[in-house]
Amino acid sequence: MIEMINKWTFSDQEEKKTWSIEASKFRLPYWDWARSGIPPICSEATWSILKPNAKGNKEIFNNPLTGFTNPQKDSEGHNVPMGDKLMGKNAIPDNKEDLELPLPWSECIGVSRYGILKSQSPSQWSKGVNNWKAVNVAVENPPWYDNHTGPLKGTSFKDALSRLFTPGYFDSWETFASTKHNNPKNLKNTNFMSLEYIHNVVHNATGGTQYDDSKHDSKVNYGLGHMSDVPVASFDPIFWLHHCNVDRLCAMWQALNWEMWFSKPINDDPKPSNPLLPFHYDENKSSWTSDRCRDWRSLHYQYDDMKDMPSGRPKPEFQTALRKHIDKIYPSISATVRPAGFTLEDNTFNDYIINVVYDRYALKGRAYSILFYIGEPTKDLGAFRSDPNFVDLIYTFSSPFDSGDGSTACENCEGQQAAQILSKAQIPLTLPLISRAAPLREGYASIPGTELGLLEPDPVVKVLAAGLEWHFVELGGREVDHSEFPNTEIAVLHGQGTHPQGDEIMPRYENYVKKIVATERKPLGFGHETGPNHLIGDD
């Protein structure tokens, strides 16, 4: 922005100073993927800008937020691929060894979203493909979601985010922030949700993971993109808008849980005083720490959700107002359960979750998804987002150990694998069950012959024992056999939700107990001989 201002002509220096001051105050916007698809700021190819002294005439500029092109050029002035030798030590290696399906990042000149297909020549995608419409399909509702009654509209991330902010859902900063599975004997079942888990799924949805398109002619949901792979994700400008939203969600949670700051560290958990390399705050290269930037307002920005937040520790009245705001933009499942008629006599409701412990480094760090269905997939796994039986997914968003040039890409990752550090995730299951218990439109692929009543455990477990299944799919599209994931454990749990009463704003969730019958006949399901069978407990 400063570079543009310096090129413009102003009527006087005072006017230029005004523009420069405003530019210095600019902060990146956030993308709230739970309320909208790709924003126009990241999809429109050009911008129209009214320059000073333009007399109403706007100038057209290429939009830098639609993608990124490698600025390195060859002797003829052509932009070169990111793996070209002219890139020197910054070249992205081929990474073709030890991988059944190598990803072609080294051949890319520009960034893609759902744009890279194995069946196509690199000339068709090497300069970058901004398939933002596919991103919108991915972050919006799965096929079953349109059957909901009640005001729960918009993206299916809302249930997860509502739980993220529900009082009592987490008992520490560590369980809220991270997928790291620590202290399994005492881990409360609601703690399997985390901000990092949701963050990972958004990376999957924004980039696209299906490079191998050999099994499906329609190419629905197919295409690989940079946001899905750790080593190249930040080349996409939307990476930064996504992380601004993660920072926003984190700030909102902090405002509601001010006392939970690195509150229950275990073993080798990071400390708030650890340096956040390579980020420095002065010319002496003094490192930022989590403590130093705990209060985001010290960095001279604030989010619109908290514009009325007073200085210092948040007051109870502000926290109440913020919680009401959150419940409005991310409604809890009470907004669906009540009008749909699934409330029990004591103002409670049956709630179901799938808790998962997984090894993010099982494929030498290569990212993979666990796709969950109720009923057999009706389409190829690459088209999971348009499959009516698809429920949700877990995405590891992990990084390969081998950088492709013989060096170690992530020493910390190798260390965690050696220490057998596992990860956790949670998929809320109540809304998909409601959509199957009360289908509202003709032709919906409901489960034939099932009566789920008020989602009582017996009929629900019967349906899940017969129909719940999961598939492991490596980044790129290769399905991987469950035997490659021996440290994975998957459990279905039934708990009690209580609708808000009196001054309460959000529901309460408690008393989760494993329903072993739902998983004991499925590889890696709790109770099956292939799994650890001790990582997920009862409340």
C-alpha cells in the first residue's frame, strides 16, 4: 500500500500524509468460513480503486489476493516453476521418493485451489487455478445439512464453533488450543474438540486434496490445492485471512476464559515464555513470546466482535454480551433440537459425538483424512463432499518428514513420532442423526426402515453399528488400508445435553459414555481387536 501511495500524485503533502497514516493502520481482514464462502476479496480477478485527484475515475488493478505467482524469472522473462534450479536453495523439491502418489508442487508457477489434476498436463494448471466455487461447496453444508429444522443456517462449522465456546466444554488452554492427546486417563470427552482440529479441516476444504482423478469422470470435488499441504499452504494469500480468523476465535475464547492461560501444561507442552521463532519485535531480534502477545490489543488491533471490550481483564457483563453474540452468529444445536421436537421431558436432549485418537505421523508425516459415513459411500471417495451418506472428516494437516532433497523437513515431527505423541479430534454427530430421523424433503437418502425416536441410545446404536464406517485417504487421493494406522482408536459416545435455562446462554454437555456396540465390529473401532482399546474413556 505504501508503494502505491508513493507512486500517486497528491494535491499536497498533507493529503499524502493522511493516506500514509491510514495505510499504517491497516490490518489484514479475517475470513469467517463458518458464515460465508470465499469472500469476493479473494475471488475477483481485479479491483477498482479510486485514486486521489482521480475526479471519480477508478483505476483497475490485478487482485493480489486471488493467488500468488513465483516472481523468479528466467533469462527470457518467464516466471519459472517453484522447483526450478534458478530458485536455488528456495526451490521446492520433487519429493518423489518413498511416495506412491507424489504431489507436483515443484512444477507450480502459481497457487491453485482445487485446480491441480493428475490427468491434465502441467501446462493446464502450472500457472495457478483459482477454483473458488469449489471452495465454497466445501466450506458450506454437506448434503444432509439442508434437512435441518430451526434457525441453524449457514455452514456446518457452526455446531463445532458453538461447542468451542460453550462454558465447561474445556478444562484447560491446552485442550482447547491443540489436537495433542495428553494425559488420556483424565481427558474429559468434550476435550477432544479443539481449535486446531477445526483449523485443519478448513485447510482441507480450502485447498482441495484430490489430485488423482482417475476414478471419477465428473471431477466433482476433485482437484488439489496448496492450502491442503503444510509446506506450501502459506503461498495462498487466503492462508493469512484464515489464520486471522483463527486468531479472532482464539481472542474471543480468551476473553471468555481469561484465567485459562497455559493452565495445565503436561510433559513437553510449550511454555508461554518460550520464544516464538523467528518472530522479533525489535532491531535486536528479541523474540516474541506467547506471554508478550497474550493480549492481542497490544499489537494495535481489535475484532469487531469485541469492539466494546474494556481495557484489562474482561468484565463479567462484557463476557455475557460476547457469549450472546457468539450464540447468535454460531447457534448451538438447541436451536435445532427444540423446534425439531427432540427435547426430553427434563429439558435435556440426547447428544452423540465421535471421538478419535490418531497418529498424525502414521504416513511419515504425509497428511491424510479420515472420512466418516453413515451408510456405504454412494460415490467414489474423491467425491465425498457430494455424497449424501458423508457425515464429516478429520484432517491431520501434517508435514512429511523428508523434505525431498534428503534433509529432514521437520525434526520436531520426528521427535514427536519417536515419543509416540498422538492426536485427538471430535465429530459432533447429533445433527446428522436428526437429519436422518426427520428427513424433510423427498428423495433424501435416509436410512431405510429406521425409527430413531428421540435419538434414544438403543435405536441410534443399532443404526450406527450397521451403517457407520470410516475410510483413510492420503493427501492426493490414495485410499490407505486401516492396517497402516495401528495407533488409531475411534469411539461413539452418548451424552446429555441440557438446553439453556434462566441466565444461561448456551447448552451444557456432560456424562459421555462409549457405545461399544456401535464400533466393536469395525477395524480400529473401540472394542475391535485391531485397536488400542484404552485411549478413550467414559466421563
